[in-house]
Amino acid sequence: MGRTAWLIGPALVAGVAYLDPGNVASNMTAGARYGYMLVWVVILANVMAWLIQYLSAKLGVVTGESLPEVLGRRLRNQWGRRAYWLQAELVAMATDLAEVIGGAVALYLLFGVPLIWGGLITGAVSIALLMIQSRHGHRTFEFVIIGLLMIITVGFTVGVFVAPPDSGELLAGVVPRFEGANSVLLAASILGATIMPHAIYAHSALSRDRFVTREASLPSAVAASASGGWGRKILSALVVREGPTEGSADRPVREPGTSTVMPTDTLVRATRWDVSIAMAIAGTVNLCIMLLAAVNLVGVEGTDSLEGAYAALDVSLGPMIATLFAVGLLASGLASTSVGAYAGAEIMQGLLHVRIPLIVRRLVTLVPAIVILSLGFDPTISLVLSQVVLSFGIPFALVPLVALTAKRSVLGRWRNHWSTTAAGIAASVFLITLNGVLLWLILSGAS
């Protein structure tokens, strides 16, 4: 277990996406409006998230490629690949929007910084975090993000211990039910905030980068430039095949930065632990956010916004709890926007084979959030709606992931068990159905 513990990290970084400001806005709004009613949505979302993140990480560990890279090779039609990239890019932009706005709101709550300046500061700090990743490697980046994750956990859970929820009402909230179109909208928002498409893309890349095989570490540029008979012979021995063969069960994998050689089985087993720990933390914190609102904010005027929720917590639980909440929100925005930029760069590189510096990409994707903040749109409504956009992007990431991880040609003997594939299909059908119902309710004007 000692060696396995050192392998834990990629899922904790990807798990930050499950605790971004969009989660906070969706869960706080749901708790303030409906009390405990949507507790079952948070629980279901995190159960599905465990399965989905494990499949994503396993794909990266076994193949040495991210999900966008695998899809980029398989989508032969150029326009089809570009269309897929466009929807994934829109999802990444919606993610970034939520994270920058959340950081800006936190800075306003803590220090009175105007929202537009708060958005710029959040973007600047995220650039600094990305520079750490670029200059000091993935392990250092992991430590920084995990440190922010600890701050997020404390900030969002302390209030539940001060004002604990009613156990009877909490159990009643486990029973699935809705009350009108708005509750369906919030359920889709919670699912979009919890099962985030960019986290699916990012986790496979994080696992690939941390546990890269010697073969997979060969730069694509070198592979593309090799020519002549001797070059092709060398590359045929080095370049990764489409998937592991049945006889590759004990293929050794080297952890970058160490001298330890580990079989793939060890890494897959460590990945299960990694994902379990990360999802347990994310699920607990998300539930605490909703319970915090359900206990303290139901029936209180103005609590449908983050600013109003902060003010209400200040009154009901005191300034210390409210400040910890705002600090958690700030750490959430800073950590998640960095992971989101990492995911967006991977999506572009894997699908379009175009690589641009992370910092340049960060500057470009910062623009929509700054525009929305400068126009004065309600930050909380913008956060919730961005999570609905994410919910519609889930099937485009989830369906290919389930299909690919079920194939022997891709994962060899590490392919999904039939029950795992069945669970992935069930999750996909549920999410697609919920999004369809949500779209019908919106278009029909039902309430």
C-alpha cells in the first residue's frame, strides 16, 4: 500500500473539477430552494462520477493516450472530427466561465474587489499555477492543486458541523423526485457540475502524463520526422500499438521521475484507489454544500445568489463560517480554472493535432468570462446556466469513453467487464434522457 499511496494524485487533480464554483452555485441554489429534495441527485451524480473517472483514468494508464487522442485517431472524417472538437471546446469554455466568475465573486465577498477586476486576478493566478505545471512538472502541480483541494474541503464543510442537518429529512431526500421544471433544471445543473465533460477528457491525460510508458513518451514530432528504412524499423518497435495484446499483461510502466518499474495491473489497481478517494472527497463536499443551504437558507430572502448566501451564512452562523465559505469558493475557482485550461489544451491537441501554449490559451478563454462580468450579468445565474451547458456535453464524452473501454482492441484484457459496460450505458441513457426532458420543459415553457 505504501507504493500505491505514492501513485495517488491524478484523480485528486481531476476531482477539483467536481468542486468548482459551478458546483457551489448549483448545490447552494438547490438547497436554498428545495431543501433536502435533491440530495438523491448529488448521491447519484457522484456514484456515476466514480465509474466515469475510473474508466477515463484506466484508458490513459493502459493505452498511454488521452481520450481526445484516441478519438482523434479514430475519427477519420475531418469535418466530423472538427465538429466533435467544437462541441468539446464550447463545453470547456462554459467550464472556464463558471470558474473565473466564481473566483471573481469570492474576491468580491472577501475584499470588495469589483467583479471584473476579480476575474482578471483569478485569470492571472491561474496563469501562475499553469506556469508551475509547465516548469516544475506534474507532481509539483498535483501538490499545489491538492493543497487547494484541502482548503476547499474545509471551507465548504465546517458549516455543516456547526449546524448539522436533520437526519430524517436527509434520509427522505434520498428518495428520487422532482417538483416542476425548475427542479429538473437544477438537477441537470448539479449533474453537469458534478460529471463534467472536461474532467473526463482531462483525467485520461493526467494519468497518461503521470504514468507514461517508455514507448508512449516518444514525441509525436520525432515520430513524424523519422524517415528512411532504419527510422521506420526503430519506430515500429517503439510506437504504441492501437491497444495492448492479450500477452501484454505484465507490460512494465515507468513512473516519470522515479526509478520504479511497475506492471500495468499495479497502476490500474492504484487508479481505483485514487478515484475512490477523490470521489469520496468530492461527494462529501458537494453534499455538505447542499445541506448547508438546506439547513440555513431555506425561506431566507436573497439566498438564490452566492452573495446572498454568503450574507445569510454571516447572519445565521457567524462571520467565521461565512469567511471560510468565501475562501473555499476562491480556492475552488483558482484550482478548477487551472485544470480546465489543461483539459482544453488537451482537447485541441488530441482532436486537431494543434498545440498552443497553455498560457496563451488561458488568456483567450478568459475573454468570455470578463465580457459577462463587465456587462453586469448575474454571476450566480451565469454559473447555473453554464452547468446546464456542461450537462448537455456529457454524452459526447461519456458514450465514446464507455464504447472504447469495452473494446479488446483498445484495452486488451483490461477492457470493461460486461457489468461495467452495462452500468456505463445506463448512466449514459439516464443523462441523455434527463437532458431531453429538460430541453422539452424549457421549450414548452413549463414550470
